[in-house]
Amino acid sequence: MTIRFEGIEKTYTVYARPQDRLWEWVTRTPRHRVHVALTGVDFEVRAGETFGLIGENGAGKSTLLKIAAGTIRPTRGTVSHEGRVAALLELGAGFHPEESGYDNIRFMAALHGLEGEPMEDFVVRATAFSELTRETLERPVKTYSSGMFMRLAFAAATAIDPDVLIVDEALSVGDLHFQKKSLDRILGLRERGATVLFCSHNLYQVRSLCQRAAWIHGGHVEALGSTEDVVTAYEAHERRRYAHLRAQAPSATASEQATTPLQASAEPLAASTPLVKIVRITTETGDGVNPAQVDSFQDLSVEIEVEAYTDAPFHVAVFIVRPDKDNVFGTGTQFRGPGAALRGVGVHRVRVKFPRLPLLSGEYLWSVYTLDDTAIQMLDMAELVQPFTVLNMRNTEFGLVALDHEWVAVE
């Protein structure tokens, strides 16, 4: 179903002290300031489309999602959609801490207008998805851990098949197993034709899931269009902001900025251990292993060793990154075609070869990720590791990469 935002504006009156509200009413003298959360928001999410919302914290994204879900009203403008709406905003909002998990699920079902047998079906689906035990579900939710609470909230919010699904950072809840399960649930709803409004700070997921996107900045739509165009514009803005902040902070070398979680590989498997763990990253040139300096146009390869604790298929991705976090190049096993996923419990090694490395002079780092079978959900990451310097000994080109080119005289 289509979602239309037409001239949306949302403002709040803010008082410095609670008593100022009373004094304003008594004296008829303004004692507040107006905070504009959203202004001039006007766009449409097409039926069956997965649409991304990106932007900094405080930009107004969550406010817009709440307006779309109907939990708050706009000050001006209208939002329209048809069909059943499921919103994954503040998971668990509306849950009563003194009531049991079962009672809270029934309350959620009642909010969807279900009763009798449809309500019981809702309870069965939600409890099965949550994977919580009967004993747990009979306890008051105030006794739940944060992970258990998030499991119950997500399960209750998605136990119906909505026409419109509104998601605000819901893929970051729970452990990796449940994150994967939640992602599969959202993908399943999308495949069945649901319209998805997806908000996340994970730009990789936005790129992978969404056909179009909007960048919300300072309460208004800064950019609107294809996902790649909008995310690229937002990343350019973030790089400028990062460069400005870095200029004001004490300088740090690339090696100081780099962190490596790979040294923890000898530790015993814990509950927080990812399903596919990055163990080692090794770069190699004709001059040796893990060189600190690489020459332009020199053959280079990177080998990634991972250990899988699951038989489920997975992918490995590797990025060459600048110290300002600008991705120079990235690739993954998912691009090798059907059947490219790795699988099997145990150690796996993959190697990427870069013949005649076309990078020019500069400082670079590696970022490596393990991904699920959809290549959307991250299982483990090693970002900004193993810094290396590239020197262009020929001193004939400028920039980041050497592109094949030819000069031709035009008469």
C-alpha cells in the first residue's frame, strides 16, 4: 500500500521549567520556545516498495516514522495509507511491566482488533517466534532481560501479516541468531508484497534492502531518490563533518586509529561469539607478508580466515578504506554468482587477488565482514585494521587510483 506524506510539519513547545507552563497560562505571556522537528516533508512511498530513511541522530527520522504509524499527529500536513500497519518503533512500547508475557501479547492482539480464535492464533505465532519458554512467558515482563524483552516485543509486533511495515533500527535487537531471524521475517513480509519503510544507521543494510531512500537533515528532506544517490550524498556530508571534527581534535596516525579484534581468536567460545568469526587477515606481496608499505602496480593478495560455528551458508566481504573511512573499493563472495556462499562448521579461508594494484600514493586500511546468506546481516566485523601505505614510485599519476587511459591528438 502507498504511503503519502503531504506537507508534514511537526513542532513542539518547549519550556525551560515545568512551572513556566502555568505562568504562561496565568499571565498570557509566552514563556516557551518552539522546536521544529519536521518541516516541508512531502514524498510518497510506493506500494510494495522498500524505502529507506537515513540521517543523523536528531534529524527527525523517528518523529516521521511515528507520524506514519499514527502514534503522534503532525502539526500540519497529512499522511495517508491503507491496510494493516505494523510498526517496529520503540519495541515494547505499551507493554505493562507487571503483566505476564502472555497477557501482553494478548493485549497487542486486541490492539489489532483480534479476539477469540484469531487472538489465540496470534498468541501461538508470537510465542513460537520469540523462542521464549512457557515459564518465562508466565512471568511479569519486568523480570525479563533486555534481550528477552526485545524478543517478545519483536515477535508481538510482527505476528500479523501487515500491508505496511515500519521499521526503526529493529535489526539491531537481540543476539545474532535473533537478528538473523528478524531480518528473515522482514524479508518474508517484503516478498509477500508489504510496503516497508525502513530506518537505519546501517547504510550497508539500507543499500541492500531499499529501492529508494530519503535523507532527513535538520527536519527536512535533504535528498530523495534512488538509494545509491541518496546514500552517496549522505556519506559525502558525513565525510565533510568527520574531516571538520578531526581537524579540531588531536591528530592520530592511521595505525593509532586502527583497531583489530583478531587477537581474541584464542579465547573460548562465548555466548557473544559470532556465528562466523573472523580469525585472521593476511596480506601478501612479492616483498613479504603484511607489509607496511606497498608499491603501486605491485601484485597484492589478501587472505581471510574465518571460523564457522554453524552449518548455515555465509559470505565474506572485504573493503579497502581510507583513514577518513571513505570506501575505495569493496567486494564479497556474494558477487561470485549462485552457489558462491561458504558453508560448513570449521575453518574457511578465502583469498582475493589484486594484480598490479592500481592504488596510488596514500594511507589505506582493510575492513572485513562476515555476512549471512542474504549478504545483508553482518555476523562479525574487523574494521579499519592492518594499515598500509602505498607509494607510487613512478610519480606519473595523481589521485587515488590509476585508470587505464590514452591521450589522443584531435585535429
